Amino acid sequence: MVTRVLILAGGSGPRRAELNHAWPGWDEALEFIIAADAGALLAEPLGLRLDLVVGDGDSLGDSALAELGRSGVAIDRSPADKDASDTELALIAAAERGATDVIVLGAFGGRVDHHFANVWILAHPALAGCTVTLLDGRTRVRLLSAAEHGAGRAPAGLDLIDRVGDLVTLLPFDGPASGVTTRGLRWPLVEATLATGFSRGLSNEIIGPSGQRPRVELGGGRLLVFETTLLGSQP
């Protein structure tokens, strides 16, 4: 059983300096690192050692997989004709190992359909009760679900990074999101309902220290929470 897992997907890989600058502590207490096929290529530039590679291997190729195997990395190869993406297989592998906190790098960039699919996978049933975070050098994406907290309990909530000027976008997922309340944002929401097909939750802004960490809470439905930093990249 592991708690905190890192997944390297096959999209654009952020630099370690960017991640450290934008999301301090992103790599703390990692217990297991999984690559989804070509995501394995992100490991060395980030100074990471893989534990497992999953997927069909069509992007890495046989020789690269064999070399990884010789170095002690476990390989779980799937058929090329399959119903799940390599990133989905990596997330399932993390869930099967008991992960409760998963960070995914390389989920963005490249094909737009892959980008959207990686966001949609946040709702995978196997990930119920697990916090999954998609990260790159500028963006953090999480899915907030009220259903996991149950009726009559406190609203589901996520703390946001406390950095003045960062942007926050809240988008309802697969239906209206109700009871949306924010703290520490320029345009506050109080028990609001965000409906699908509307852009009301787009581009809010962190306004600065108020004695409480910026936060979003949700009473019903599911809500995609996007945080975008305007910090410049550091070499």
C-alpha cells in the first residue's frame, strides 16, 4: 500500500524549476512513480527514478522498455488494441496500490483530445476518494466532488494556493454544481449554482492574505477547479 503516487503521462513535460517555483512541495513524500508509456521520458530530466511503466509501449519501443526492465523498473505492458489510454491505466495502477494522493505530470500539451481526456479521467470510478492533481509549470487542475462527502455532512472543499494575482476557474462537471462558495477571491460566490454551458466561473483571481487560506467549497455535484499562476518561468 502506498499513499502518494506520481504519474508521468505522455504529454509535454514541465521543468523541475518551473514546478518548484509554481507549486512548492509537489514532489514531497512520493512513495511510487509510474510512467504511462512515453511518460517514462520525463523521468530523467526531472531527476526521478521510475518504479513502474504501464501501457502498450508503442511510443517507447521495445528496446527502451527492455532497457528500463534491466534497470529494475517493473513493466506492465498491455495490448495495443485496448479500451483505456495509457494514462488511465497508470491511474488505475495507482488506485490498486491504495494511493490516496496522486500527482500527474505530462497530462497537457500535444493533441487537444488527449488533453481533454486526461481531465475527464479525473472522474474515473476507481479514483473515488482519491485526490488527483494534474500539474504543469503554470496550471493545477483538480476535481471536487460533493457526492464523496455524503448528504448532511460539511461541504466538500479544496484549499487554493495563496498567491496574489493567480487565476482560478471553476467549471461544473457533468451537470450543475450547487452550493459553490469561495473565499479569498476577487469575485466571491456564496451558495451559488454554476450551470453547464455557461462561463460564469471563468478567470476569478486570488486577492491576497486575509488571515484565511483561499478556498472553494461545494454543496452538490462536481466541479473542476483550475488554478493558473502568472509567475514567469525560471530557468
